[in-house]
Amino acid sequence: MGEISKNSLKTKLLQLECHFTWELLKEDSDLDELKDGLHDQLEFLFPNCRSMVYNLLAYVNQLKGNNVEALANLQKAEELIQEVQDDDISTKIITTYGNYAWIYYDMDQLENANTYLGKVEDICKMLLSTSPYNVPVSDVYGEKGWALLKFCGQYYAKAKECFQKALEKDPEGPEWNSGYATVVYRLEVFNNKKCTPEDCESVELLRRAIKLNPKDTVLMALLGLKLQDMNRSEEGEKYIKEALAKTPNLPYLLRYVAKFYRRQGRVDDAIKLLKRAVSFTPRSGFLHHQLGISYRKKMIELKKTAHASKYSVRNDFSKQIQELIWYAIYHFVFVVEQKTKFVYAKLDLANMYVEANQHDKAENMFQEVLRMEKLTDEEKQEIYFNCGRYEEYQKKSESEAIRYYTEGLRLQIGSNARDWCQGALQKLAKRKIQKNGADASGFGILGLIHQLNGEKKEAIECYEKALELDPDNEEYLSGICNMRLSI
């Protein structure tokens, strides 16, 4: 094939529906961590999902420059699909053929690429598709949703749309109901959505998915956690116990059960389960993060006990507290080395360095997260709140603390971190007013809070008080003018 033929082939390849056209950008995920996770899933997930795991693994290997390994992954995916006794095998294998075509194209084996493109074209003709290179079927939509779900949290909304399309074509499909329920649950967690029984979308979706996937104990655990979020722990624990009885050694289940127990106050039980899970999947960043959180929780509880105890026995707790701090640090360090884009783990590590009085390391970690790119607004809010706390309580810099808290408040996405930034600013403002009634900055901060929350009347009142004390302040003048013009 000449250069023109190669360009023509590329034009056709771009019309395929497969991992190479789904905009799974390598800069949005930690490929090494994703690859490790996919290998763990091959060992522990139920068989009907493994062909999709191999397809995504092939794409990851191609991104890492391992085309030979990628082809071996696709061969495994093809074998698994061929083993399934199903009349609709063509719809299940079309994505795999598309991936073959792209990898052979990348290897400059253009005849092989064209052969697999032809296989896709034959399936499209057989299914009477209006397009020669893609066909709108549930298997393609569902596999795309699954790949987006696994690749990174930024893609959850797109994954939800794909699962919705898959369910429009196949409403009873167990895999698509499972994927849809899972991604809705994760979006609620991701967006810090506070659900009530009336508006919690994921609960009924998880119930339906469990009915269609009675062996999927991970779905049961997610439902248990969601019910716990809604103050229905007793009902949630029934699902947790049932799941644990069915698959007591499934690491993907154990991590969620441990989270349920930790939030219930059973920290030692959580640690025990997490250690068991780590014995099966020792490189899991998620498990190590959960262990770090559990040790931190135990440390906090022990500190409270020590503080309430007599001075003579406090030293007995000191050694235990230090041990728990170092256990937590060990696991958080493991996570940030494995999951380089995991903002929350880096913040957890920075805060634990503070507990260990390692302030240089804490400072470096906070600066590292401040330099991170392509973050969600929720992640930025968490960073600003934690950096603000560090400036306020460790470096004793009110001005820098106010700057970070304000940056968090300026981001309008509702979250716990935004609420915390607002609470911290209100506390600092009131302290300034109480300490020195002639200090305009306290009223200025309150004015800004009201302004950012759209509370125009209250903002004007606070800015007016600030201007009485500091008549030439341009910030307060600008704030009050903007508020009056917007009324």
C-alpha cells in the first residue's frame, strides 16, 4: 500500500467504534496503575467481563508501546468471546476486530489492518447498519461505557450516557444494568451528593442490578454503603453480611466491606479485612489508601482517649499513636507512588507528615498537589481547604489561609470542601471583628462570602460596614458596586 492508501485506511479506521476512537487519553490516567488493576480484575472478576478487560488491556499496552502484548490480549478477548454460545457473537466481537485493525495499522502491517476492517464491514452489512464501519448495538455502547468507567473518574458522566444507550437497546442486559448502577453510584460519591431516600437514584438501580446479577457481591456492598450514607445502616449491613458470606475472599468486595465497618466505628475489623484483601492484590493503591485511612482513624480515636486520660498514663498511648502515624504514612506513600494522579491520597500523606512533625515533607507534598493539572473543581476545593488549614494552623499565616479558603469558595461546585472553606473564612472573619472592631477586613471577608453565595443584600450590608472603617479600599468598593448593579 502506498501513502495515499494508508491515509485512506486511517480515514476508515476513524469511523470505527472501538477503544482507539473513544478518546481515552493516556494523560488522564495512570497507565501502570490501570494495568495492574486490570490484571487483578482478570483474576477475580466474573468470567463474562473478561473479554472487555482484555480489550481495554490491549489498548493500555498499545499506549505504552507494547503492540505484541496488545495483540496477545486481543487474541485472549477473541477466544473468550468465541467460547460463549451466543447467536449474537458478531455484536460482541466487533469492538475487538476494530482494536485489531488499529494495532496492525500502528505496526504498519496495513494488509492485516485492512483484513480486520473488512471483518467489521461484513458484520455491519449482516446487521444492516447504515454505516459500513460501526453499528449501534448494546454490546458496543456497553463496552464503551465499561472502558470509560475503568479509565478515570473524569469520564464517569460519559460512561453513564453509554450505559443508558446500551439499556435502551437491551433493558435486561445484566452487564449494562450493573455498569449503569455502578457509575451512578460513583457519580453521587464523586460529586459529594447528599442523597435522601426520595432523590437517591443509585439505590433502586443497584437493587435492580443485584436482581439481574445475584452473584455480584460488589453490587451488594455498594448498596450497603449507599444505605449507610442515608442513615439506614441496619438495612445496609444485611447486604454487607450476605455479600461477605458469598465471597469472603474477593478483594473487590473486602475493600467496600472494610469501608462500611470503618464508618461504623469498627476500625480493627476494617483493618483486618483490608489486610486480607492486600494479601490477594498487594499492588492495589485503593486498598493501601483505605488502610492508611483506617490507621489514621484509629490514631485520632487513640489521641482522644489519651487526651481524656490522666497525665500519668498518657505516655502509654504516645508510642501507640506514633506507630499508627507511621503505619498510615507507609500506606499513603505506597499509594502516591502507585497512583500519581490521586489527589486525595497526596493530601492525606501531607496531613500525616504534619502529624509526624515532618513539616518539610508536608510542605513539599502540598506544593506538589498545588502544581497538579487537569483537576476537577471538587479536587481543587479539597486542595485549597487543606492548604488553607496548613497555613492557618501550622505556619500561622492568616493571610495565606484566607487566600486559599477564598479560592476554594470561588469554585461554585457544591461540596463538603467548599462548605469547610466557607466555615473557616467565617470563623476567621468573626475572630477579626471580635479582636478589633476597627478592622475592616473581617466585614470584607463576610461581604465576599455573601457575594460568592449570591446573597446580595447581606453582601452589601457587610461591604458598607467594611467601607465605614476603610473608605478607600478598592476591593470593598468594587464588591459593593457589583452587588448594587446586579440588583
